[in-house]
Amino acid sequence: MIYLYSGSGAGGFDLEDIRVSSAELSGLLKNTKVLLQANYGKKVCKLLDKFSFEIFSGTNYFNDDFFVLYAKISIQEYAKLKKTEFGKKHKTEFAAIARTITELGPFIRHIAIDYTIEPDIPLVKQPSLEITSSIVQQALEDARNLIQTSGATSAVDRVHTAFHGYLQAICKTNIITYERGDSVIDLFKAIKENHPKIKKDLSDPNINKIFRSMSAIIDSINQLRNNASVAHPNENLLPKAEAVFTINAITTLLHYLDEKLKKTPNKSLHTDQICRLKSGGKSGR
């Protein structure tokens, strides 16, 4: 456990079942931020927003009565905070938070955070792709390593890159014209409109409906990669469950498309026959 603040009296505590209700907590924290900003500035408010705090009644060996501002975070984030001595760096600010909440509501003796070990969420097994390229294989290998060492959130960008490269490989294999800067949405649309097998199956209205939905899914995945993954210096990253959900969605698309298209014969083509390179073309984001 990381103690961010401890008031006077005996150290240590046990949490009791009684906690401030969600409605009361919301109002209390809202008013706390007003006073914190007025007295200490915005930086202290941001520290209060950094964690999903709850307020529990607490007790200790001496049967003292007090309350604890308490939050649980992922074990990865917990390890980072321990390493940087986050609590020591912000001791003064968290003392101000405890005083302000106590002024408005229950007596806060401790502010603390602890870690929660998230259960494993199963991942869809990566396919053995028949249509592929060196970038696709490298990105998938990177993703496998990142999932094992850093978690699913760190792997979202690499799986997205693998999918992007895979769609390019389909276009090259099937002589579907595209531009180097085309996004996954552009490539998927080109395949949908020009690949003979896909066009044939889209004659079924239900399959067509699924494909339209897949286009929307791919667009959302693209937005998540750009705005909630480590592809860019984003402040808010995907939580583990949502990261696994995103990776599984991409992997499922890889499974389907490769199974559907793998019997298409490869044709030996030069890149410049397929890829129209334009100076000042589309961004590769």
C-alpha cells in the first residue's frame, strides 16, 4: 500500500464496510475541488482527479474512528508510483486534500492507494496468415511480446499496425490499387469494393450489413489507436479490458479475411505497379 497522507495518531488502518455513498461522494468531491482551487490552485485538484477515490470508515488497533480516502489501481500503475516515490513528492498537496475534505465532511486521517490484480482476459489466438508481409509478421511478434511483458494496452498499436500492413498485402496480392498513405479505412473500403470474392458475398444483404458494421468497427479501432494507445503521447490510455476487446476485434477480422481470401493465388508484382506514390499525399496516421 502507498500512503499519500497520514494524519496524527497511530499509523496503519483497516477498512470497514461503511463507505460514503456515490451521491454524497460526488457532491463532497465537487465542493472540495472548489476550495482546493481557491486555496491551493489547479494542480492539487488534478491530483484528486488522478485516482477513482472512495471514502471508507476506518479503524485501527486502538479502535480509533476515522475515515480513509482510498483508491485501487492496476498493479502496473502501482509499480510506477512506487518507483517514482509519488507519495513523498506530493505529501504537501495530499495533506491539503485531507484537510479540505475534513473541513467539508468526514475526518480524513489517511489517504492511500493499493493495487488490484486484474483477472486474465482471454485473447483470440493470432492466426497463421497465408497473406502476409515482413511488417505484418514483425508487428504481430512485437504485439505478442508486449502483451506478455507490458500488458494488452501497450500492444494495441502494434496489432493495429499488423492489420494495416495485412490490408496492404491483400491489395498487393490482388492488384487492388491503393496509395501508400491510405488508412485502414481506405484500404478496407478498396478491398470491399474491388475484391471479387468479397463483392460476390456482398450480394447477400445480411453479409453486406455485417461488412458495413465492420467498417464502423475499423473506424473506431483507428480512433482508439490514435487517441488512446501508446502510438502517440496520449494522456488517457485504454484500460486492460478495452485493450483486449480491441485486440480481439482486430484478430477476429484477421482470421475471417485470411480464411476468406487465402486461396487467392499470389501474383508477382512490383510495388510501383500497385502503389501510386503522390507527393503530399494522405497522412499515414
